[in-house]
Amino acid sequence: MTGRDRAAAAVLLAFGLIALEEARKLRLGSIARPGPGFFPVLLAAAFSVVCLVLLVNAWRARDAARGTDTPLGSLKIVATMAALFVYAFALERVGFVVATFALLLFFFKALERQRWVMALAGSLVTAFVTYLVFKVWLHVQLPAGPWSG
């Protein structure tokens, strides 16, 4: 990892800690009856932990992988952006579950070169779990596509 990775992780950690401090000023409530500060504190704490892990990994990593910014890495970035663009347009037409499954399958198989079984299973499980969390548990309106009743 480069010095830029370490700097980015440190800056993001600072933002996460500031957000955590500000969110703590709100009433937390409980798990059964969350207050207005419950989710902001939870999200800011999780964000800060992830940034801390990234910072520790960046400091531990040796700069032996110099020159890893290859054209293949740039191609993956362009492919990811194109896939997200297509996803945004396909979401209303085919629905959340199908579009999310297809996007994740592309990421797992084409970009990360996972085995078919792992790519299919990971895409299916992730699309299904996110559907359950957002649609069933949180009652968020998700695009149903042609299957809307």
C-alpha cells in the first residue's frame, strides 16, 4: 500500500471519529426503542473501525508491490463504473433482486475471477439477504421490475 492509502485511511478515520463524537450527543435509546442517535452512533463506530483496520493494514503492508497500478487495474475501474451505470438503468426495468444479482455476478466472475459456483452462490445469497433486510425487515420500497403485482 502506498502513502496515499495510509493518508486516506487516516483522514477517513478522523472523519469517522468526528462523526462518532457528534452522534453521541444525540439520545441513543435502546435496541427495542432506538433513539435518534442510535443508528448514527452505530454507523460512525462501524465506519471508524473499518478505517482503523485499513490504516493498520496500510502501515503493516510492505511497499514490495510497487508498480501495481497497471493498465489492468485501470480497466477494472472503468468496468466497475460501467457496470454501476448499467445497474442504475436496469434497476427499474428488471427489479432490485435481478439487477443486484447480475451486478454482483459480474463483479465476482468477471472482475475477481471467482469460480462459477462461488460467484453464483455469493451473488444469490447477497441479493437475497439485502432484499430481506431492506424490503422485508426495514420495509423499504425497492424496484420490483416486471414482477410487481
